Amino acid sequence: AASATAQTALLNEFTGDSGSGGLKGLVKAPIAGDSGKYLKGDGTWSTLNPAISWGAPVATWTWSTNVTEIAFTGLSAYSELLIIAYDVTTASSVAIQLQWSIDNGSTYISTSTYGRSGGATTSASVRFTAATASAYVVHILNFNTASYPSTAISLMDAGTSPMLSVDTTLRAKNAFKILNSGTANFTAGTIRVYGKA
């Protein structure tokens, strides 16, 4: 009888798809260093797409001097944003707002085109009724596309806030700012912005 090696040599080798379909067969053995990889449909061993995870922040603000608003620009590459703020304090109890921009921060959208789960439309895409100190998370979908409504899902550790906000006007955004409803300064804290293409 033929050896196992000889019999294996008679079998077809797995061929990945390159546009017209692949062929079933034996898969090539992974080489040293491939233990953390997976087999793709094109027949290659590959690592997970970095876009699946958030990775490092694409922008960060850490308090160094008192300001009434914080701008994040140059975000046109990202369709999805995750904003995480913690230990953010303000000089007085005010509503914290987030406004989007379509011209990289030259102007910010302040017209009432945001549908909110918490009530009527407002001039801010996200609005928190906050105490003087807070932490919050905002997850934004369809940020840089005009094909679908931009949607913000928000959570806050204190105060009240709408859980969902949708921009009822289709437009591609590339920047946003966080500001107070009054003139109170941000007096401490860190805000990190993560992005996915």
C-alpha cells in the first residue's frame, strides 16, 4: 500500500478564490509564526483586520488651560467614531453639547435638524444635562457619509441625556466640537476620539 505521504501527494491542493471561485483540497500547512493567523477565502494566512478593533486614539484632548469648547478636526477618513470622556469638569453645572462640522471646523451645524430620542430636535447633535463633573461615551455611525443619516448613541454617568440622536439632514461630516451651553469653562479632564474607516 502507498504511504500516507504518497497518498496525500495525489490529493488536490486547496485553491482560494480570486474572483471566479476556488477549489477544494488540502490546505497548506501554516509556517512558523502563523499561530495567530486565520485562513482567508483567497487561500492565504492572514492576521485580523486592524479596522475590526478601535486601536489607538486618532485625537486626544487633555486639559491644560480652561476653555469653553474643544474642537476635533481632520476626521474625514472615519465613518465611525467613539468618543470617551472622563473626569471632565466644568466651572458650573451646564449642558454639555456636541456639534458637527462639514467644513473641517470653519463652521459648526447649529440648526435644529437633529432628531432625538429625548424629545424635539435641538441645535446640538448630542446634549447632556450634566453636573459639574462627568464621564460620557458617544458612538457615532455614518459620520463621513452623506448616503445615510449620522447617528449618535450616548451614555453618561450622571445627569440626563438622550440615548439616541439622528441628523435628519444627509451630509458628510469631518469635524466636531464639544461645548457648554453657557459660558462655563472646561476645567479638567481628558477626551479621547477613536475612529474606523
